[in-house]
Amino acid sequence: MEEKLSEILDNILGLLLLEGSYEVEETEEGFSVSIETKDAGRLIGARGESLDALQQLTSQMLFKGSKGTLPSKEGKDEFKRVILDVGFWRKQKEEELIKSAEDFGKQVLENGQVLELAPQPSWQRRIVHMTISQMPALISESAGEGRDRHIVIKKSEES
């Protein structure tokens, strides 16, 4: 599967006329791909939208016909995510999101007011939800639909 992923990445980067290199690491959760190129901005796009689309496209091409699963040793299908990062942009973004979520959580605890965040892609909302879930007396939930989907942070009922 790693060989097929490398072939897909070679084709995509070639079609985009981008020079660079990448490393693929298979983990229990999926495939982590770190791409290095001088033209990282083209792959990342505004607010990471191009990177999200490239990640989705790569995943769909990799699992075409297999519904996003790989057969496991036990004979059951298991899901494998493909996570792309370009120039460590995603890693830095995750760190920023964790710090911001912690700050937002402290703000809600201090003033007790519900806080609605700006709309975010699902992978960013997931990081915020995970961070808030580790903060006592707080809960987070997603609200809105489509591109307007965002997080609401508030004190939990028990607090």
C-alpha cells in the first residue's frame, strides 16, 4: 500500500510541476506523509484548503474500490487515514490550535460566557474538541452546517 501511495504522490507532484521530496510513514492510524518543496504555498493554499483537498484526493485514489479500508490480519477491514503535511505547516497549525483552544477554555472558565469560534475544517475542530475535553468543567460541541460548521465552548452542566 505504501508503494501505491508513493506512486500517487509522484504523479500528483509531477502533474503540478512541483519539485520536492516526501517521506511516508505507516502508523497504526494510517499513513503520515511529510512533503518538502520550495513551493509549499501552492500545496497548502489559503488556510490549508488546498492541502485538505490534496489529502482527500490522495486518500480516495489510494483506497479506490476498497471504501477506505485495508484488510487486517484478522480478516476484518480496518480504516487507514492519510495525513499530508507540507513543510511542517500542519504540525505547526496543530500546535497553534491546541494553544488557542487552551486560551479560549480559560476565557470561558473566567467569564462564564459561551464562546463561538470561527468556522473550521473538521480536522481542526477535532483538535479543539480533544483539547477542550481535557479541561475540567468545560464542554465543546460543533454547530452549523457545511462551511459554517464551528465550535461552541461552554461550561459543563456539573460546574
